[in-house]
Amino acid sequence: MDFKTITKQDFDAYLNTPFTVHINDATEVTLTLVKTEEKTNYPVYSFTLIFKGPVEPTFEGDTYKFDHSEMGSGNIFIKPYRRKTKSVLYDVQFTRMLDDDDDDY
């Protein structure tokens, strides 16, 4: 995953597919990407990913290694934001400047 250029559309193709999150050396959790949402406000490009996972094991907000069979792997900061009866929803935020050559920011 190239985080300098990755977009919401890159993830759209993988909605409702599993991602493996490596919590530690002994624990992996499978999360399903259930929603993507763009929140761009020029000059800031931003999008959110919502993942759904099991009630156990849950994990705290931190940076974890993600693996996907087609997207590859990368380290992503993720945090839980809603616990439901049968699942936990997790939130990932990507934000970057659209014009990295501009020194005004």
C-alpha cells in the first residue's frame, strides 16, 4: 500500500472483503471493510474507512499491520468507535495535503 497516493477509490474495490490485522505476534483479527467516505475540503484530501470486527478480541487505538490478499500490507492507525452487541466498528482516517509543493502550509 502506497500511503502517499492511496485514495478512497483504491479501497472502494475492496468493500465487504476481509483484512487481517496483526494485534501482536500471537493475535490476528479479521476485519471487514464496510464503508468508505470521502471528506475532502481543498487543499486537504481526507477519507474515512469503517471496519467491522468481532466482539472478541477487541483492541485499542494504535498502529497495526494490515494484510489484504489483493491490496498487500501496510501499517495503519485504527481505533474502535462503536461497540455493538455482536460486533465492534473501527475507524481509520487518511488525511494529506493535495498540493505538497506549496510551502504555505
